[in-house]
Amino acid sequence: MHSVSAHAAPAMSAPEVAAVVLAGFSSTLIVAVGLIALLRRQSRSHTLVVLALAALLARSGVAVLTMGGVIPFASHHAIEHALDFVMVALVIAAVYYARSIERAAPTGER
């Protein structure tokens, strides 16, 4: 049984599709590099940065789901802006944590 989306996805030009694909691959690579750094450093601030990078990757996922008609075109901007907020909040938390909490903690407790 084949399911049909309740809303039609707008037609996307080849450059737009290419941009979404490039953003997805680039974001995946950046998250992978962040995970490698996290495995080496194993700090909470690095964890927060990786989560922020994952929010960047999730934006590409939202674009793909919108192109596929899963997410309504009218809603995707709000979802992407929410992910922007999450990303910025995680980066600010990472900087705050690294500057205040990790500096005050003994070396073994980071």
C-alpha cells in the first residue's frame, strides 16, 4: 500500500536541490568531525557543541522532508527557526560552561 502526502511539495529547481544535498553532506561531515573531537576531549562543552552541530544537520533533514512533502512547506520555516534557536542556545551554553564551570573544576572532573 502506497501512502500519499496530504500536501504537495513545491517544485524545486536543480540548484536548490543541489544546495540541500551539499548542505546535508557538509553538515554530516561537520558532525562527524565534532564527534571525533568529543571522543578525544570528552567534555560537556564539546558535547554541547556536537549537539549544536547536530541541530545544523537537522535543518538539512527538515529541508529534505519538506522537499518530500512530509513537512508542510508553510511550516518548515518555523521549524528551521526553532532549530536555529536551539543551535545558538547550545553554543552559548558550551561557551559559558567552558569559561566558567570547566575552568573552576579540577582537571579530572571535566
